[in-house]
Amino acid sequence: MKNKGSVNIFLIIGVVAVIGVAVYLALNEMGADERTYVNSKYGFELKYPPTWDINGDVLRFVTENGYAAVFGVEDINPVAKDYTIDEMRGEYDRTVASNLNAPKAAEVLKNISIGNESGLEWAGIGCEQSTCSAKYEFYGNSTWRKGFKFYLLIANLKVGDVNSSFDPRPLFGDDAATVRSVLSTLEFAR
């Protein structure tokens, strides 16, 4: 009886060890696939998928719908104070007030996480003559204070690629969710 109990204990320990090694290898493999983008101008880094390519200060990838997309950083005028999400929406409304056709912040700004803080995303499509561009913008207090925002862009779309509501989300599909995940990894140098 004692031998049978010892065998069971060793069997359980062996199974736990094998599972532990498998989990360890899986986690290390995922970490090896992940790449890090470092922006020295604004002092941050973020993790991005291995299917993206880096070219200068922008990350490029092909969307699941086959469009060439660019994810990067755009300079803006820095602000000195922190804004609540509602104040950020108000600031957006103030900046587009001269454009009577511009939608209000409550209609277009969505809450997201940028690193460890709350932020906002805006999405829209702009067309000039027969060419359109789909664009997302992402920003939060940290990025505003440092004078930048993130953008996701598909340029050179044909008017026929754009739906009647000028909603860019169908063009990006699940890739916008991937970009939100990338943004959630944002860390500033200490």
C-alpha cells in the first residue's frame, strides 16, 4: 500500500512539473514574438505584434481586409493640465466648433486605455476628390502633456471603398482592437 501511495505522489509531481514546464515555455514563446517600439523623442515604449514592420517612427502592417495601414505619433500643442474624460470631450468640441458639419464629441469619441490611464479614440474618414483616408486618433493626458497623439491611418482609399456613413471601423476590422491592445502596453521612461 505504501508503494502505491508513493507512486501516486510521484505521478502527481511529474504531471505538475510537465504542466509547469509547458506553461513556462508557452509564456516565453509569446514574449519572444512580441516586439518593442521605443520613441526617444517622447520617452515611451510599447509592445507590438511581430507581423508589423517598423519604418522610422511608424509601424506598418496590412489589415485583415488587405489595406496598408500605418500606426504612428503626431505632434500636437502640449497642454499643462490634466483633463477628465469629459473635459477632453469638451476640448474636442471647442477645436471643431468652426466646422458646422463636424460631429460632436459624444457621437465620435470612445473611451480607451492608453498605458495605465484612460484616454479617448476618434475615428473618421476624409475624402478629397476621388481619394479617401481612414484615420483613428488616440490620446490621453500623458500624451497631451508631452505634445503628441497616436494615429492609425489607411491612406489612398478609393471612394468606392468607403461606406455611406463614413465609418472607418469596417475597413480596419479587428485590427483596431489590436491597436488598442498595443496602446495598453504604453510605458513612459522613468
